[in-house]
Amino acid sequence: MIRPVDGIPMFTVPGRAEGILASFDGSAAHLPRPATLDGVCETATDVRALDFPRADVSAALVEYSTSLGAAGAALDNAKRLAEDDALVVTTGQQPCAALGPLYVIGKAVTAIKLARDVAGRLGVPVVPVYWNASEDHDIDEVSVAAAPGRDGGLAKFKADLDAWRGRPIAAVGADAAWQEAARAWLRTLDASGAHPDLVEALAPRPDETWARWFARGMSDLLSRHGLVMLEPQALRPFAIPLVERIVESHVAVQDLLRASIAERVESSVAASFADLDGPPLFVERDGERRRVHVSDDGFTLRGEEGVLSRERLLETVRTRPGDVSSHAALRPIVQNAVLPVVAAVLGPGEIAYHEELLRFHASDLGVRRRMPVLWPRASVTLIDERSRATMERFGVTPPDLFVPRDEFVSRFTPAGDLEGSVRDLARRTAASVDELRGAVLRLDPTLERPFAKTVDAVTRALSTLGDKVQRAEATAGGFAPDKLGRLSAFVRPDGKPQERSFCGAWAVAAYGTGLVDELVSALDIHDRRHKIVTPGEGEVTHGG
């Protein structure tokens, strides 16, 4: 069962994404068209006017998909990329532990459904492609995962990947230590023992690198729906002309970035890519990913002495493209230059930084067309039948779930006589303090700040006491407010959206692969409201 939630924005973390998307009306040649099916189909006209290395890219993706053991639907889609009229809807993420946060699956499902909708409208092949961002080197970001723990807490996993710090994630090898730690943690997810085969399938295999573990897991889960996995290293040879332009004209690239920043929706927000100090590139040396910086005589590589001339850098680009990877400011440009992308499915932070790339993308230095449609990923919260029963018992509506935990519990816990007395004490104390304040400040105005701090501390202490007394009275009367606390912690663990906290492997272990099939079948990606989903298979154990 999938229910849209009125009053909850598409992205449960407040951000700039909605305002940015609203400004994209296609009125200027460098602005994306609106995030509608019509906007994507109009963008297809731009794409058809350009040439792409279709056959070579298709062959590379067929080979990679085959090596992952992808289902026939993904292999067929990879082959279709060789066709002259084939188009692409892309999405992606760094290869995170245990399939990454739940929104990773949300991204993939959105791309699959959007590709189908566009194909149905245009009558041409449209392939959903997942960019496995394994050239990234943020080890700390990818090495963690979390699942619901006891009493509303989080059960966390962190792999020890320090040996690969500074290297691209693709270099994290098939190490027995992190693999066994991952297997042990994954086994804890299937508390009911309902899906042991799935848990085993989610675990890393002895010969798998970190990036391949993630890619194979995503392929196992979604390739039957046509999702094609892609490693960015496979595209580097086809991006050589683009990267050459970037090296030759990196100062102009910086000017284009500044121009987009100056005209964006919220100009007061700090820029993501201002003053890059060189081309947005990394060169891999001795296994490490080294940022390219500009110098008086050419370029330097971070952490390396000596000057790298422009000619030497260009020679590396041409003869060893596998050693040259993209900065985040270049990654979407490479992707859209090599693939016939009509839409990119993104999260709110990604939409914000894509806004800074609009003029670069459309320029002669970039892709030479407006950026594809930026389509917001689906935003979903999972609610099992047990949690829904708690909601029905206490009269909780879906929008109520998204208020802060203490407020949520207090709102649905009945007040008692003692709790009322504490609240009354708080009111009387506030009135007395306000009456006292004037006399104290007339005596000594410098006491205003310590007086205010004391008042604030007393007010908060009485409020907290009132909440505790309210819960104690309710518990004594058989109301069990702890169930409300656990429900809130399940929906907003640590005060964050569930989809940003719990990992995809937990959802698969708890609900089975039927969850993904249900999302692909029933999720409406054109309804931008947040969705509450009650899966039809399995039950989550979260201490409720």
C-alpha cells in the first residue's frame, strides 16, 4: 500500500530543491526544461541532434552487466543503447555499504519508472542507467550503514577501510576483514530468520571489491526491471576530447561556474565549486587520487612535488585516460557528453549543485546543449503493519509522524492530573519571573544575560519534567507511550528522515524483494508528495 502524504514536501529534509526546480522553465537556452514528462520529451529533441559513441558504450555496458550476472532485462537494455534513437535516464550514488541509504533504491526505482514513461510516450528505447560513483574517494561516507535497533535506537555498521584512505573507492580490494565484518552485521538484520537466502545474497563474496559488492547487489535487486549498472572508468576513453578542452580552458570553465552561481535562485548560499584553482580533475598516482591545481608554470598534483606541464597533463589524458577522473563539477558533464541523457534523477543536494553547472554544461567547453531535465527522486517512508496498528490505536495520521519525537509523543499521550500540576507550576513560575525581572534589572542592568539564561534553563527543565510526568502517568494507566516513542524513532531515526538513515539491505532482509517490485509497480513518480509505504511482504523488527 502506497499513500501520498499531504503537507509533507517531496524531500523530507528542508532544502532549496523545490525552489530551484520551480525556476527551470526552459526559457533560456542554458536552463533545463521543467521536471515533467513533456519537459523530458522535449529534451529528447536536443539529444537527437548530437552524436554519441553508442556502439562502444553499449558493448562496455553489456560486458559489465554480464560480469555482474545481470538479468535479461538489463542486458537487453544495455544492447539497446547501440541503437541510433536510444535515450538514457540516469541516476547514481557512491558505492555505499549494504546497498547504501534507502533513498538509493528510491533513486533507482524513479529512474526505471521515468524511463518507461518516456519510452511509452516517444516509442523509442529509453534505458535507466545507474552511475556507480566508484571514482570518489570519500571512504568515511561509504563505509557506514544503519538499521533499526532495540528500543528505537540504531544498529550501526562501519567497515575499517583506513588502508584505502585517499584512494578511489574502486581501489578498495576484496579484503577478508571488512568482508567478514559486513557478513556478520548483515546476518543480524534478519532477526526473524524469514529471508536467510536474501541475507546471504546481500553479503560480499570473497573475490568482490567494495565497489563490485555494491554494484552486484544493486544489479541482483533491480536488473530484472531493466536497470543497467555503469562504472565511470568505462567512459573515460570516450570523454578524452571533453577533458582536453577542460585542461586547455580551465579558467573559462571557472568563469562559467561563477556566472551560474551569480544567477541562481539563492545567491546568498555558499558555492560548491567556486575558485576551483585548476581544472576539475584528479590524476591517480601510486594508487592515490590527486587533485590537479594550477601553478605559474603549469599544474601541480596535491601531495606531490614538482610541476606538471600542460603538455604532460594532456598526454596523460590522451594516452592513459584511466588515470584521470572527474571532480564533482565535471562528473555530470562527462556523463551527459558520452550518454544520450534526457533526464537525471537526483536528490535535493545534487539538484542544488547541478544548478551551479548550467552555463558550463551548455557552453562549447561542456556538452553544448542545455542540461537534461533534473528529476527529483522519490521520497519514501516505510511503515509496517505493526507500526500502522500503533498509528490507528493512537489516532496518528501520516503527517503527524514527521514532527520532532518529544512533541509527537506528548501530542498523543493523554494529560494527567500531576502533569497538569507541573504545567501550572511552569506557568506560575514564568509569571513570577517576569514580574521579578524588572526589579532585578533596575538594580543591576548587567544581570540581564545571566537572568535570561537562568529563566531559559528553568523553563526547559519544567517542560521536560512535564513531559516525563505525562508519560509516567500514562504508563501507570496502561497507555504505553513508549510505543509512540519507538514509532517516531522508526520513522525519524535520530531526528533524520528514515530514507537517509536505514540501509537498503535492511529493507530487503525485512520485507523481501517484493518491496522493490511493489515500488516499481505502484509508485507514482509524478506525484511529488512524500510517500508512506506499507509493504505487502514480511515484517520489520524494530523494537516496537
